[in-house]
Amino acid sequence: MISFVVPAFNEEQLLGRTLRAINEVGRVLDQPFEVIVVDDASTDRTALVAEEHGAKVVSVDHRQIAATRNSGARAATGEMLFFVDADTIVNEAVVRGSVEAMRAGAVGGGCAVRFDGRVPVFGRLLAAVTLPVYRWFGLAAGCFLFCTREAFDAAGGFDEEFFGAEEVVLSRALGRQGRFVILRESVETSARKLRAYSALEILGLLTRLALKGPKGVQKREGLDIWYGPRREDPGTRD
């Protein structure tokens, strides 16, 4: 069994696309799958959209991404776990590559990432720097991470002391369990934050995090890009 775990907070606009892509891939796989949407205190139609697409809905009130992901993992029954953001589109190549990697002995991994729509210049520069660094250090991007259930449990799941960068912490923990791979296949994720926030705001956040280190992501304050009021995406596509 493959379990897709999708954390979601007020994601009615993009969640349908994500779930359609997962279901399309699931139908061509040679093993059963399930989709679990962890609805973290949404005030919109997130849960209804999830149900309309056949997903199991787990309702929580964490407002903390690591805890939300862990709640989804606890509800999952699969031996292979895929953590997919609600604004991220998977495809057959990346899922098959992930499954094959785990069958070949990998404990987990991530993949390449590309952004949708219009990406501001500073966003393209930021991606050109950060994505190769993630690959070089063997870290999964937060929008897509896969692992075996055994390795996930042995690593202790996502560290709930962190309100951000939880995928980095888990990538390192999984790497201590065995081979952690970064696939060349890619997923497409939304660049909405890069469009909705200015270069000054994002660079200011990154600077503060660099100065504070891990302590900078161990509380919700100052992490408005993830926990603040949702800003409208100026590049939203119909």
C-alpha cells in the first residue's frame, strides 16, 4: 500500500488539482494506494474538496506543519509514505521512481522541483541557489518527501519542535537510517508565495533565519509566510 499524505489549511483553490494528479498516478500504479488529507483547522471548503476527490479526511487543529504531517502518517496504512503539499502536482515518473528507489533499498528521499506560472526574478535566483544546495546535501524539498513506514517510525517522524524546515530535519534523520536519495524526476509546486511576498520580505525572513539558526523555526512568530493570513496569489491561473 502507498499512502499519500497531504497537509492542508484553507487550500480549496489548489487542493483539487493536487488530488486529481495523485489519483491519476494511483490508477496506473501496480499496487493499491490511499490519499489522506489532513485538514488543519480550515475555514473554507478544504475538507469538502478532499471528500469530493475520494480522499480520507483527518481533521486536526495543530497549525503546526510537523504535527499535521505526523497526524496524517498515523492515519495512514501504507508501507510507503508520500508527503505531498496541497499545492504540488505529482506525476507518474516521480512516483514510480520513488517506489523503485524504496524497493531497491532506499529508506526515502525527495526529488527535483519546478515552479508553476510566473516566477519573479528574485524567486528564480533564489531557486537557482537553494535547490542545488538541497540536492548537494541530500535534503528533500518540503513539498515532496517519501519514505518507508519503517524508516519514518525509526526516525521518530517529523520533529514537532519545528514550525518550519521540518523536512530538512527529517531528511537528516532518515539519512541516519539508510540511503536517502534525491531523484532527478521533478514535481511542480506553486510559486504563489514568491509572487505574493516581495523580495525584501522573503530575503528579510531568510536573513533572520540564518542569524537565529534552528531557533528561528522553533516558534510560529515571525513565520508569517507559512502561518500568517493567506495572501491572494497575483498570478493565480484559472
